[in-house]
Amino acid sequence: MKKKGEVVCRECGKNIHKESAIRSKLRYMCAEGCIDMFIDKHVAKAKDRKRIEKKKKGKKKSDLTLTQEVFNRYIRARDAFPIGKCIYCGKDARYGDSNVHACHFYSRGARSDLRFCEKNVFAGHGHCNLYADAELNKDFAKNVAERIGQKEFDKLSIRVNQDYSKEKLKELRTKYAKKTRELGC
């Protein structure tokens, strides 16, 4: 039976004096053991909630990212299988080498309409692609113009509307996966 000035510990159920009780979230608890149990229980619930939410979200890649991966694999296979030339420096670039990138002449950020344009993307060394100086960029432009022809190179500067709907992206993934298989990669 509760006496005046006493409260019930929400963890263990014992009657305790209000002045000696620990108060947390409108709950009274009697000792550090009870407060520790309370914290463990609620922190664990919060961690479990976060873990479950993370699992639900997962590391699911967007359709655009998946399509870009398939497209880039095709470009590397097209230009570097078994050994091709880097579009920047002209040195050997071997398919399957982790240092071979799909290099966009017009970047995906600047010209998203050309992100899946085969005439805008070529295999090249990662360090050339990421750290190109002005001289290498001039070589890149010259090499692209030589490879696709000046007329096609000039057409790249014209903006084109693109459809990146789920259906279109799936269609592109299928197309480029098939083309990559046809190359034997």
C-alpha cells in the first residue's frame, strides 16, 4: 500500500519515496538498476527501429543508377575488349581493369540528355578521366572528333529531350546488357 509522498517504480513495481525517486519521461524509478533497465529497453527499441527502417530502405539502387552501370559496362566492353586505347592519352586500356572508366565527353551533370549517348561516352583510364589537365582535355576533344567524325561531334552540342521513365530505363538496360553479351563480355 502506498503511503503519502510515495510513488511506484515503473520498472520493478516497488513503492519508493518521491524525493529519492529518479524521474524520467513522467516515470518514477527507484534505483540506478531500474533506470539502466529502462534505458537499455528504450534505446534497444530505438536501435531496432532504426535497423529495421534501414533494412526496409536497404541499399536499393535507383533505375537510373542501374541503367548507368549497365551502359558503362557496355562502353568499357565496346572500347577496351580485350585491349583498347584510352580516349584521353591513347595508351592501352584493358577491359576488366578496375582503372578503366566510361568517360563522358559532356558530363552527366552538365548534359544529362547525353548520359546514355554512345557517341558521348568512351573507355579511358580512371586517372585521365578524373585528373585531366587542359592538355589532356584538348586531346580528348580531338580524339572524340576523330572517332565519331566532325559532323557527329558537332551534333553533340545540340540539346535533345530525353525520356528517363522506368519503362525507358528498363528498355535501355536490356538493350545494353544484350549488346555487352554480344561482345562476349
